[in-house]
Amino acid sequence: MKRNLPLIVAFVSGVVILIAGFIPRDPFPRIESTLIDWFMIISSFAILLGQASLLRMNVIRVAEKAPNWQYYLAGIISFGLMLAFGLLWGMEKTPGLLGQGQGIVSQLGVKPFDYLFENAFIPLSSTMFSLLAFYIASAAYRAFIIRNFESNLLMLTAVIVMLGRTSFAPMLTGWIPDSLGWLRLPELTNFIMQYPNTAAQRAILISAALGIVGASLRIILGIERSYLGGGK
Amino acid sequence: MKKTLTGLLLALLACVLTAAAEQPAFSVQDNPWDDGTSVLVKWDLATGADSLSLQKADSLGVFQEIFKEFAQTGQYTDSSLEIGKDFRYRLVAYNQARGDSLVYQGSARTKAQWFDMNKLSLLILLVLICGAILYYIFSARRGKDLFIRRISGLDSMDEAIGRATEKGRPILFVPGISDLGDIQTIAALNILSHLAYKSAEYGTELLVPCRFSMVLSAARETVKEAYLKAGKPDAYREDKVFYVTDDQFGFVAGVDGIMLREQPAANFFLGAFWAESLILTETGFGTGAIQTAGTGQPHQIPFFVVSCDYTLIGEELYAASAYISRDPQQLGSLKGHDFGKLLVILLVLAGVVMEIIGAGWFKQFFEGGS
Amino acid sequence: MKMPERSVVERRIVFLLLVLAVALPIIFPLGLKTQSTPLTEQVYDLVNSLPAGVPVIISFDYDPSTITELQPMAEAVIEHAWKKGHKIIATAMWPQGPQVAEMAFKDVQARMEKQNPSVKKHIYGEDFINLGYKPGGLVTIQGMGRSMEAIFPTDTSGLKYAEIPMLKPVRTLKDIRYVISLSAGDPGLRDWIMTANGKFNVPVAGGTTAVSAPGFLPYVNDQKQLHGLMGGLKAAAEYELLLGYEGTASLGMNPQSVAHILILAFILFGNIRAWKKRKADKLAQEARHG
């Protein structure tokens, strides 16, 4: 029963949603709407589950004085601080348990939650994303080596697109006459992005979509059961 | 035969005449292929009109304005209506310069349809592809031998696990950064099941950081089940499959930290990834780990290719479960995918030919007519 | 002290040069100008084509990590929509979306007032509204297609849906004239395309990070699954150019352009190094066999 019930639920809900996609008449839209509401409720509860797991893991590491336990303590303190500020004074227009916190806002300029969000969370998040620029540079230096015909073609395309996506592009090829305008870097870049690139992306997208259809069919029919926890 | 041909010709003539017939200036009709809660109002005004007011009669018969954006030719869908009721509309087209106006009236009864004809092409394709998948699954069950080409990224799994065992370092497996609703995550968990089984057999530590709690629950069950199947239930440690954070780059920071501290010998990045993919794989490259990655996101594949030893591209990720297990049913569904690809190729070629010869109906049929 | 490996040293040099390539043009702007491309112009035309008073959705499906690329786009689109008199409904599929939305509205109002002190002050609830974050992605959008009020019973300040003046004519997603999703991943633009456009025929345009943009190009087609696509900081700069001002995106194109040139130089240098190594290996092999 523990294995069969989820399979039955997956089958019934999968088939209903599939049919509801083609039949606009009542009761299918209502059934679909109900399933949608249930999904949203479950998603919301799942957030709590994650936070509980995070707290538990960090508290255990601090209690056992695991290596680098100080960082786990910093994690718990940050979690608690944001939670407390959000609950007590809210954020932006949303009031907290203690109202809109006019006193603190008059000192900080914004609510404490918003202050930490704008001055700590945003810079930290942006810093992590900015690592991408450095890693792209090091990966490009290491891996973009011309070895054969295909890599030659790749290199040429990369040079055109990289230059075409900068503000230097109009300067570098702006002198080309209108009759040969398609040779200008921005036009070449647009052509490469809209035709060869899009064709390749479509091909991968279509084959991935077929993979999704197959995997979904296997899940609906109960052939694929890994989401239940391994095995057949 | 003669009667059939005559009938067909008459029908064709009727179609041509209908198509050539002048479209009315104002029409109100039940919105086709819907749930019966909307009415479609169309207009094609004479030149000279420069503003309009579309009005609907309320329950007392008084017309209230519902739309006033001017367009010479346009349409308006009035939705959230009651099914099976009559609704009256009036369009007043003004000519401000001359100071006069034209009034059009019409009514329609809302009606729910049983089938959305705009999706007929989708249904046909779905039936064909699913039919092919089921056919090959049943063929495989009957013992038919099905060929699948080598996927080096999956063949290398054993090598990666062996290397990690020799070095006494753990294996890191990231099941993507999408939730359990994404098929890529489910495909990743399939592979995790086999990887966990092998890790349990060899006694190698397996670390699985998760971004979402539902993925965490599924991953824990998967790994636990695998350890049980390998006969090593006591070796399973729940804290090795853990939640990091919901935040995308917070998750990346956490996983990067794990890679730099724990120094895994083998990294597996399988599932849905976005902009953070290169940050993960470059950090892993820096630690000297053997890396296998796979995703269905076409725009992240180049980043994986430059920084990983093996990459599963697109559909190979979904084929992984069938490839590793060699389960006939799963291999059968892969053949169904191949049929689907062949069908798409034929349709693309047919579409190109049809467009060249000017038969626009072929493309319109697959566009869905909406 | 053990010398770090050659590859580690090279990596550090690469990183240092990149820091300089990005920092110097910010401190000493080069004054480079960009030019618009058809994909950005399509988004601009979509917003431009609609009259005043129409309700529109701008969905903030990103978090602070991608704020540098997507926030300038958001601000440009908000300014354009406000200039056209559109009623902006802000939604979010990501938890931090509502906060970045508030920041965008505030910054745009401040900039518009700075440019023109007599500009109309946009009123919350009449000109724009922030409905906040809802989990569920595709499923949430499907729910919006049935009833907006059921999905967003209140806005972020607790005001009831029915009490908000600008939301009175908006019963379902079908009443929305366009959706612009600024998206850094999933859930995001793909869900809006599949549901808002695919199911409810609402025009959808998008803005994404430069890295994700190529993956959405197949949706910019004759069927108008996407009415244009803004990819990365360059697209944001193009939109600013179309609006006639130089904002953070336009200024950001200076370091971006220099960084691109630097990366091309790295690639060239890497190839020269690889070629020299291949040549040396070949000579060594010949010497061994010779």
C-alpha cells in the first residue's frame, strides 16, 4: 500500500491533467484548478520542511563542535536575526507583530529586515554571481584551443559574437558600406544568434522535450518509480 | 464513386465561397473551443471611424461600455460569463470629424465545447509518440533486443567511483537546482540510485547537497533504498544527504565550500542548472576531481563541456536510467523517443516543402489556430 | 614556502587582469555608445503599442544575485510603461522578487523626478501595485488564468484585492495586455511562455541574464511565443538608449566591453601557448626518433 498509493495518485492526477488540457468543458477545469490549489499548498509547506532541516543540521554541528563549527553558528545567528526582524517589524509595507516600527525606521531609514537585505544579502549574492565572470575568463583561457576544423569554426563564431556584443562593435565595422551591411559585427552577431544558434538550441530542446514526454509517461504509468525512493 | 467526387467538389466549392465571402463588419459568436464562459466579438470597420465604444447589455438591458481601444479591425473576448446564457453587444463606431456614428448590434449564447480543436495537432502528435513509446516498451517486455549507443559519461561512473575509493575521498552528487516537479531532477535521482548502490558496495562516502526540501526527502529515500539493496543499511548516514538553502547562489556558495573543504575525488552535476553551472564546475576543476555533468538546459551545456571530463547532453540525461539499468521497459521507451525524433524530422521537412509550394494550411494546422 | 603550481599562478594573473579591466572603465568611463537590436526593439514596440490605462504584469522572477543584469531592465521597462500610462502589476515567482520590485519602483520614481521635477508622482494602488511572491511557478500562472484574486487575495501590504482601484477590471490573467517576465532561472520566463501565452494567449516578453538568453531565442518566432527578448546588460543598455537616457546599464557596457576584449586576448594567448607546446613536443618526438 505504501508503494501503490503514490503510484495510483500519480496515475490519476497525471491522466486528469492530461485530459483537462484538451477538454475545456466542466468538470475538468474545476478538477485541474483543485489539483493546482493542492500543489500550491504542498509547495508552501515544503518551504518549512527545508528550514527545519537546515536548522537541525546546523544546531547539531554546533552542539557537537564539528570542524569549523563557528561558521554553522554564524549561519544560525543570521537565520535567527532575519527571522526575528521580519516577524517583529515586517518588511517594506508589510507590518510585523510590533507594527511598522516607526522608531527604528526613523533611525535606520528603513526597516531592519530591509536594511540587512539591501546592505548584506544583495552584495553577498551579487558577489557569488560575479565569480562567473572570473571563471569564464579562466575557462576560456584554458579550454578554447584550436585543434581541428570544428574548433576553428567555434573560435571564429566566438570572436564575432563576443565583439558584436560590445559597444566597440559599431566602431570596428561602422565603416562598411550599407550594401555590405550584413558584414558589420552587430548584424553578423544577430544572424549567428538567430539562425545557427537557434537551430541548434531548438534541436536540443526538441530532443530534451521528447525525453520529458517519455519520462513523464513512465512516471504516470508507474514504470519509473525513482521519485518514491529508488528501485522498481 | 461519381457521387462521392461530386460531393467532394461541392464541399470544396462551398469552402472557397465561404472563404471568399465578405466578412461581416460586426459579429458576435460563442468563443470556439472553450469552457463556455466567453464570447468573441469581432469587427471590421469602414474607413472614417476614429474611435469606438463596445458595450454589453446588463441584466436590465442597459448597455454598459466594456472596451474602447480603437482599431479598424479587431476583436474582443468577453470572459468569465455564465454558460448557456444569451449576451447582447453593441458597437458604436464614431467619426469625430463628421460628428456621426454607426451602431452595430449582435448577440450570442455561450456554449461549452467538449474538445479544444486548436489542440488537435498536439493530440495527434502526443498519441503517435506515446503510442510508439508503449509499443517499444511492450516489444522489449516480449524479449526483443534493443540497441542503445554508448554514452561515455555514464560508462565513466564506475571509473569515477573506483578513483574516489582508491584515494579515500568522497563522491559529490548535486541533483540539479530545480525542484522535484522538474523531470530533470527525477532523471538525476535515477542516476543517484545507481551511484548510491555502487558507493555502498565499495564503501565510498557519498555527499548529496540539495536545494529544495522535497528533493531532499526524495534523495534521502533514494540513497537509503540503495544502501539497503546493497546490503549495507548500517552504512547509510542521513546527514550525508542534506539541505543547503533555497537561494540559488547561496546554494552554490555552500557547494563550493564543500568541494574546497571535503575535496571529493569525483563530482557529479546532473539535473537542472542555470547560471551557476560554471561556478560549480570550475571550482571542482580546481580541486582536481573527475567531473561528470548533464543537463537538459541547452545554454548550460557549453559551460559543462569546457570544465568537465564527461557531459551528458540533453536527452542523454533522461536516457541514463535506461542505460545504466538496461531494463527492457526503459530501453523500449528510449526507442520511442527515437521514433519521436524521426517524426519531427519528417514534419520539419514536410513543413519546409509545404511552405515553399504555398500550402499554408499545413503550418496553420500545427500552429493550433489560436 | 612551496611555490604554487604554474596553472594556479596563471589563474591568479587572469583574475587580477579581469579585475583591472572591469574596475578601470568604471572609474574612468570610456563614453562608449551601444546600438539597439531587433530583439530588444520588439519588446519596446510591444510596450509602446498599447494605450494608457491598460493593466500589465511585470514579473520579478529573480533575486539579488542577478540584480546587476536584470534590475536595469526592470527599471527601463517600468519607466516606459509609466510614460505610456500603463497600470503595472508586480508579481514574483521568486521569494526575493517583491523586494527587488519595490527597489525598482522607488528608483524609477526618483530618477523621473530628478530628470523632471514636475513629473507625475505615481500612486501605489492606482498606477502600480505589488502583489508579492507566490510559489508554484507554472501552476500559479494557471491559477491566475482562472482568478487573479484567488491567487493574490491581498497585496504585500495586506490590502485586499477587491479594494485596490486599479485591479477592478482585472479578474483573470486574460485581462492583462502583456506580461514581461524578468527571469534568472526557474520558475520564470519559460512558465509564462507555456501558460500565459500558450494557454491564455497573453503576449509575453522577457528579460534574462545573458547566459540564459540563447536558450529562449527559439521562442521568438512567427507564432510570437515571445514578443522579443532582452538578454543581459547589453539589452538593458539598448532599452535605455531607446528611451533616451543613459542609466546603469549603459554605464555598465564600458567595463563589459573591455572585459570581452580581455577575454579574447586570453583566448589568443592560450592558443599561442598551446601551439608553442605542440611544436616543442613535436620537435622532442622527432629528436627521440631521429
